[in-house]
Amino acid sequence: MSGRNSSRDIILAAAEAVVLKQGAAHLTLDAVAGEAGVSKGGLLYHFPNKEALLQGMIAQRIEQCEEERRLAESRFPGDQAALLKAIVESGLDNDDPSRQINAAALAAVANDPRLLAPVKQHNRKLFKELSAFDQFSRASVVVLAVQGLWLMETLQVSPLAPRQRAAIINELRRLAESAATAGGANS
């Protein structure tokens, strides 16, 4: 890894730390530079403005989610439903420490929808992968339900009791399995 990449990674980690420690409202270039232990000029070399820093954070978060999904997918070798099962497992991980970071990213894109470009690209790629499923519609419902529950939990507006949440996740696992089985019309 080059020094440039490691400095960039340190700055992105510092930005996440600021959000986790102080909240999204305190995400400033000065706060991130202080947390990273770099000069503001050093931060500006990698991220010339707050928008660039937010873009970096969102891109990194997408990469982290993809890595978590790949790791979860590896737990289902040879399983036709591995992709969907991994999306359920990694997308609804109760121990995910990044909910505040996700909330900060949502706040950022609400203020600047241009920041959604990498998310749109990620979703296009994901739904292209889903088109390989025998039951495309069912596979899509699983993903959309995971994303909806994830959003409700990120925004802290989910009304579900833990038992209800667990039952829904079990149903999503069942739907994931059935989306990969042959025999139904490709819908």
C-alpha cells in the first residue's frame, strides 16, 4: 500500500471516528484533520473540500458493505442462494457498529443528491446480479426488504420488537432460498 493511500485511509477512518464520537453535525474538515493527526493542508491534499470527503466516506462504506457481503457469501459455498443469504446476513447484522456512519451518509446525500451516484451504480450492479436468479422478482423482494429494514433501523424508526425482527429475518432467509430454486417462472 502506498503512503498516499494509507494517509487517505487514515483520514477516512478519522472522519468515521468524528461521526461516531461527536455525531454527524460535527463532521468538519478541521475536526477530521485533528482526529487524523494531519494538518488541514494534508487533509485538503486528499480531500479538497467536505463534499470530496463525504464522497470518499460513501465510496469506502460501499466497499466495506461489499466486503462484508463477500465474506458472508463465502459461508454458503456451492449454494445457489448464497448471494441472497449473504445480503440478508450482512445487511441486517445487529452488531454493525456503523449505523451512525450510515446515518451521516444519509444526511449528506439528503443535502447533496449528487453524492448518490456511487450508490446508484452499486444498486445497478446488484440488480444485474439478481437477474441470474430463477425467481428474479422474489430475489428482488428479499433485497428490497433488507434495504427497507436497514433504512428503518439506521434512522431508528423501526417499530419491530426483537422477536418480530428475528421472525422477519427468518422469512427473508426462506424467501432467499426459494428465489434460487428452479421450477418457477422467471419473473
